[in-house]
Amino acid sequence: MNNNYSTNPPLGGRGATLITPTTLQRYEDIAANIKPERIKVFIQKAQELDLKPFLGYILFYDLIKQLDTDGNLKEDAPQHYKDLLNGCEYLDDDGHIVLYQGLQPVLAYFTFARFIEADAVHYTATGPVTKRYDNADAVLVKDLVKLVQQQRSTANAYANETERFLIDHQEDFPVWHYNHKNKTSRQAGPRIRAVDKTDFNFPADNFSTNLFITDFLN
């Protein structure tokens, strides 16, 4: 049976990301000592685990197919894909001007959230340990959760704009369909897959250990 959509990503976009570490500087300050290669790991995770489920696999791969081997949109990519990624101004059905910011801030803030979650803990041969830095302040677990929630809330706000853009341009994206379950699954807090009743999973207010994170945010 023929299938127009392969289960593997298109060769031109394999491993490519829709944004770069440099793109993130437009949204938040990133400490100079953080290597771009490390940031790209979190971009790829956010792209695969947050953005792809949000867009749906078919639309996601259609978008990835518009990238060249360097991860940039091809010059001959359809305009509606350029608008989807980069943003645009357009008139809605009521004649109102809509300023759409694009997918870049959606992916950027999902990336920030994943970076903050992962960067507080370092994994060693003997298990996970808290990171410590000479010139960093201690951050309580409850404050770390708030930082992650803030970034995910911002990402979801931009994602809502993308939803509106896709609804208003349904004729350009026939493979995309609104999914209410997807919307409700984009909770603002950290990713929680199961509950383990250990000391580490007690409510943050009752947990006294401090975590150290890099100077990633203002």
C-alpha cells in the first residue's frame, strides 16, 4: 500500500532544527559560557516532544521538508510555511489586522523550559547531583518550578496564536486539524509522567534542598 508520509524524517531536514541557539537571544539572555551545542540539544527535544505533538506529525514533517540541509527554510518554500514559522500580518475574516508572531517563540520558550528543568541537576556515574557554581545563587525547588511554569505558559500563549493562524488559514494547511486533547495536554508545569512517593517528590513547600542553575534568565 502506498503511503505519502514516511515514518522517517525527510533527508533534507534530518537532525535540523527550526531555530538556532542564536535565535533564542531574541527572547531571553543566555549566559555566554553555555555552549551552542548544548542549547541545540534542548531545541531538538522541544521540537520533537513539544512542537511535533502540537502541530501533528503530518504538518510537522511537511514543515521539516521545507528546510535545507543547514536547517534554513528553502528559498522556494511556499509562502504559507514561511509565514507559519516566521510570523506575519494578515486580515482575519472580520477584516481585523492580526499580528502573528510565528512558531519561533513557541519553540524558543519550550526550549527554555526544558533547559531550566534539566540544567539544575548533573548526572554522574554515582547518580544525579545538584550543580554548584561559584557565582550563582541558590534557587529553591518551588522557585525552579515557577520558572519552568513561566516559560511554558509563555510558550503556550504563543502556541494559541499559532492555533488561530492555522484555523484562519485552514485552506493552506489541510492536513492540520484542531485537537482539544492536545491543547489541554500543554500544561504549564514541568513534565510529570508518574508519581513516586519519595522525599524528592514531596510538595515543594516542604522540601528544603536548594538547586543551583546557571544565570540563564534575567
